[in-house]
Amino acid sequence: MNEIKNLNKGPLTYEDWYDLGYTLVPCEGGKPTVKKWSDADFKITKEEWKNKHLDKEIGLRLDNVVDLDLDNTRAKVFAHKYLTNCGTISGREHNPTSHYWFKAKLPAQKFSLPKDLERYVEHAAHGQTLCEIRSTETCYTIVPGSLHSKHREHVRWEKYAGFNEYVGDLNKILRKISLATALSILYAPKGQRDEYCTAIAGVLIKQTDWDDTEINDFIYDIAVESNDDESENRKNKGSTTRKSKKPFGMPKLAEIIECRIESVATIFSWIGVQDKALVEVKQIADDSIGDIVEYGQDRYKIRVSGNLEGVAFTKTITVDGPTLMNQGKFYDAVIIQAEVWLPKMKAAQFEEIMKMKFESRTKSKDYVEEADESFVFKKHFINYIKIKKAFTDKEQLVNYGSPYFNQQNNQLEFNLDEFESYLQEQRINHKRVDLVLKIQDILKATKKNGKYKNKSLVSWVIDNHKIENEDLMVEGTSEEVKEVNSERA
């Protein structure tokens, strides 16, 4: 199929379109005048068109063609920015540069702002509709060579180089245009713009595979086209937000835009972000389940909300990690500790919601260090030294397994078997492998294989160890010889 290549001289008559091999749909007032026009085997011959439909508008069926129909002026700005390699563009006097054409087949979709955001586009010519991807045999477009139904003005080519394939991911770029258009229209007023851009970055970081550069450029483009006088400050929003501990997301956007979180989810769904049903459930869950606060090792506090005799109340429950991960156990904990009836949600939805809450958890100012497993293990070891004492004579370590402290190097050396026996006396039992791992990871000790006065000596050494004077048994000096093969177990 050889298309007309002369700039601005594309097909204008039904003969031109038939010669190029396309399927035409006769229209009047923008509506098809024939039935079954979207059927796979639908066909009107050139002769039939000449005899029956010569006075009709030419509707091009978009079997293997994509027509990006731009209704909002802001959408045109982003299309011009992102679709620089588009060879064919059409429009009309009252809506110029409104159709970008490509050779492709994509899912058709109209991009319109949700009802509660209608106020942002109340003066726009096409209202809530921003743009539309038209494609496949279920769609058609009135093409140049015809009068447009609304203003009775001719549709015209503004640029024509045939319908060519887009270099890159066409579906992604068209959806990016629709999202950029919406976010630019909804752009925050002064005083909230930084949070607005941070929230956009937060959603893209958490819900897409976009890298920092793509997010940076996307947000910067939106800021520039929204006349943000501090747009330069938004250049690295993707990078800085990814590094921050609590990036904003959809709830913050909904707060700034003053709309439902479902509406924010709808416009982000255009690029494949999060299913709307999950967002609706999350909204319900957020009304009942607060943020997670880490209170101690494997202990988390969560505020839950309920109603009693028509009066709202909140209570704080305490749960462990396994309970957070198990929907049934969590619901049981809430009803037992707070007497709150949580809304039902699917297991996958519960997991997704609690995962998001857990990953954004905060640490309580009253965090109980004493409850930390590492803290407890260190305390057991300190008590062991207090009871057994640390000798400055290494003979005690060699002959009796007592702890030895090298005052010159501030090294504490101890016998693992003796420490294990002490723990067992305190009814604290660890598997040997777990005990070794704790000694390495928590006490930062290393294993030493050596000799002392021709006696084999296997011990564990802690460097730069601080010890209380009352825990030392000073018994003169000792001579150390031929210690070898110091290694980490």
C-alpha cells in the first residue's frame, strides 16, 4: 500500500481513500448511516459509494490506524511535546491540530475527568473529555475531504506524510499525554505545589516501573506547562521523593485537589496504576485502620475506629508482625482489643493495604529498646560478665573457661561453651547455630583458634570492649605466645 507522501496533500476524496485500501463508513452529522459497519466483513465498494453515498461525510474505519483525538487545549500542548515524530496531523478551523495519526492497533479509550472534578473544566469546549484513543474496527473518524458535523467546516490536513508506525511505545506515550493533561489542569495553587508534585512522584514510584529520570522529566514538564514559577525546583522530584522516607501518594493528591481518592485513582489508572476497586476498599479501610507505629521489637500499635450507639470512637491495639500479615488474626485482634467491626475486604486487598501501611510505618517516640531482641541478648551477656567476672590473667580462660580482658588492647575474650551453659542455667535456650549467629551479629565477636603456653585455645574475641571496673578481676600479668589463625566463623 503506497500512501500519498506530499506534505499537506493527503487523501481528500473517497477515491483517494479507496485507492489506499481503507474501509470507509458513510456518515451524516457525524453518525453512520449504515448498519453493521463495525463487522469484520463490512465493505462498501467504490462503485456503491459513488452511487449511494456521494453526499455523505467520509468516516474512516480505524482497523489498523490510531487516531489520537485531542479535545482539551492542554492535551494539545503535551501532544506537541511528546509526539515530535508524528508525520500526520489534521484539524479544522475551530479545533486545529486536534488529530494525530499513526499506523497501529491499540485498545480504544476515552480519557475524561471524573464527575467531582468537572469544576476544573467547566469552561472547556469539550467539558470533562480531555482526549481519546480511537482505534480498531469499532471506531471511525471523519477525515479531511468532509465537512465536520458541528461547525460545518472542512476537516483538513495540517501535515501529511502517511500513517506511519510510532518509534517507541505508542500506547504508553498516549496515556502519558492524557495523565499529564489531567495533572496540569488540576495543578495545585501556590503553597501546595511542592506537596502536589511530591505526591505525583510518590504514586509513580510506588505504582509504576518508571525510573527517576522519567519521573523527573514528567513532573517538570507538567510544572512548566502549568506556569509554575518555581518549576526549576520540581526538576528532581522523582529522585528526591524516592530517597525520602514517607513519599506522599493518592490520599495527599485527593486532599489537595479536594476530591475523592477514587477520582485520583481513575486518572492514574490511565497509565495502568492500581485498580479502582482496591482504592475504594483502601478508602474504607483507611477510615477504620490508622497508620502503623512500631513500638518495639515485633510490636506494633494501630489506631482503629468504630461506632457505638451512633458515636464514633478510636482505640489503639497492639499486635505482632504475624498478626499484621494474617487477615483473620488481625480482625480477631481488633474485635477483641477494641470491639471494632472492620469492613470486609478480599484477602489480596487486605495484603496490599497492610503492606502499604507497613512499609510507611513510623517508629514511636516511646519505642521500647528493652524489648528489642538484640538489646535483650546484649543484656544477658553483660550479666554473664558481671556474674563470672573478667580476669586479667589469661590462665583463667585457658584452664577454667572464664572471660579474659586484655587491658592493653581493650579486648574481651570468652569461651562459648561457658556462655552457653550460663544461658541454660537462666533457662534461656538457643540452638547452637543461632547462638553463634547472635554472637557474630549482635556482639560483633570473631572466633579465634590459637595456643597459649602450648595449650590449644578456641575463644571468641570482642574488640574495643568497654567494661566496668567492678566486673574486672585483676590478677597480675600474663604472657601470651603463638596465637594463630584468627578468623570469623
